[in-house]
Amino acid sequence: MILNRCLLVVCFFLSFEYVFSQSFSESFLDDTMYYEGDIAGTASFLVKEEDGTNSFVNLGGINIRSGIGLHDPDEIFFLGINSGADINYRSEIFILPVYLNAKMGFDIFDSNKIMISFGYGRSFQIGHEHLSGYFKKYSIGYGVYTEKENFQSIFLEINNYGFDFPNSIRGITLNLGLNYTFM
């Protein structure tokens, strides 16, 4: 039952993000603004199973986020506000992070960059437990500019939600995902 609801939420966010990004990027962005969207798979580490055994890694979720912000003319420094939906199937938990995201991009080739990002804000668990905490996000990514001078990248990210999940799993995840930034 929770999986069906999670899939419905994922489909809604994906369709909303696609429609919003297409209309928003053409209508409102000036030379210093950007809009971005992320989608990532989630893994938890150092998980204690219900039978008492420990496992090093446990796959089990998806993250969908978007944000808007400002960047410098050379597209090195980015500062934005982001939010989204983090769904962990294993823990049957739905988390809403809201955070300030700071990025730095380092040119390595003609149209390629290494991106380093740090996010800090609040995370709220939607459900019976009403958990919340201080959200911290660290990521590194590699990306290229597209023909329309937007930026797409693949990233590796560590999230700390600031609370333990209801089944006593630490609220720290590792994510591998894709980012698309409309400049």
C-alpha cells in the first residue's frame, strides 16, 4: 500500500517538474538565475536488520528535488533554495527536505565541470511519527553543457536528515543521481 502511494507521488512530482521547468525556464530566467531538478536512487549504510544482523549497504529509495537560485556570470558560484520528496521504501518513510544549496563549479575541459555542493536546512518526516531535524547534504558531480547551454550532470551525494528512521536505521543516506540545470 505504501509503495503504491509512493509511486503515485513520484509520478506526480516528475510530471510537475517537467511541465514547470519547460515553461519556467523560457519565461522567467534572466542571465543570473537558474532552475534545477534532481532525481536520485538512495542507499542506507550500516543498517541493523530486524533479525539483529548488520548489513553494510541497503538499497531502498528515490529522491526527487528541484530548486531555484542565482549564479555568477562565469557560472562558478551558485546559491539557491531547494525542496522535494525523499522516499525510503525500506523504512516506509516520506521526507520533505527544505534547504539552502551552495555550489561551486570547476572547469576541467571546454564544456565539462566538476560541481561541489553543500546544502543545509530542515527535514520533515510526513507521517505518524512527525520527525524533523537539521538537514545536511554534501555532493560532488561531473557534468557537461548541453547545446542550449544548460547543464546536466551525474552526482554522488550524502544526506543527513538529523533524525533516525522509525525502524532504528540511522537517517544518513548515499544517493547516486542525475541533475539538470536550466541556465
